[in-house]
Amino acid sequence: KHSVSVECTHRLQGHECPITCVRYGTLEVLSGDMKGRIFIWWMKTATILRQCQVHSAPVKCIQFDSVHIVSGGADSTVCITDIATGEKLQTLIGHGPGPILALAFDAERIVSVGVDNTMRYWQWGRRVPPKDKFHLLDKGESLLTLSKLYSVPVDTLMRWNGISDMRHCHVGMKLIVRKGDPS
């Protein structure tokens, strides 16, 4: 006899409307909803790290890596979002009317499938020199929080951002958390 025991360890609450899709990684869960929003949840604490308004209609599918969220919506678009800041970087338009049903991506391409009976193959843009990566300081976050999240020493974060006193940090402050050119 085989038996399985499954236990609910967290109840993630925050969406005020139906959740339409979900994807998880080792440390985080991403969920999309009927309002076109994507929530990024931290699994250790079951709290919302970020809420991003990405689509103008329900989010139908999501995939993510350490840098990007790629999502497909009922608005017929595929959107690329920065996972650290929640900023929508690009909207890919090309499918006919109706939702994007599925997508997948890697370092070279994005493939999307829509109800228009087509599969679209999108190539990431040409390689450009890496840019600084930013994080918008959120309520309850500190330089110590960012230091742990991005594996960068606090004194390095202070130097990169010209901060002489940690008390000068505030919610909404845009901070460099990874240098594009480390020199």
C-alpha cells in the first residue's frame, strides 16, 4: 500500500479577485489574476514581495527566472517584466485577438501560443553591455534585507548608492543592487 500525506503549510492571501495562474521556484511563487496583475510571494514568510500591474486583462500564463517574468494575457500580449523592480520592460504584440494560452522562454528565445492557432517565436534582442540592476526599497526593507536578497555586502550597497548613513534610506528609494560594470 502506498499512502501520501500532504499538509498545507501556508495560505497566501492578497488577491482581491480570482487567481488565474501560478508558477513556483525554490524560494518564491508567482501568481497572476483576473485584473492583469502578477504577485511575487516569498515562500519562507508567505508574504507578498511585489505586486505588478502587467496586463490589461487576466494573466493566463507565467514563467520566470532570476531576472525576468514573461507572462501571457487575455489581452493577446506577451509581457516581459523585471522581477526585482516589477517594471514592465516590453510588450510583445503579434497574436490575433484572444488570450495567450502558454509560453516558454530561455536565454535566447520566447515561444508563445495563442487562441489564434499560431505559435510565435520571439528572439531576445541583441546583446548589450550589462546595466546596473535596481531595486525600489519597499516598506519593511532595509539595506540589510537587500544585502541578503542580492548577496551584496551592505558597505558595497552604500558605496554604489552614495549613502553615508543608513537612516537616509526611505520607501520608494531606487537603489543599485548589482553593478553592470563591476569596475
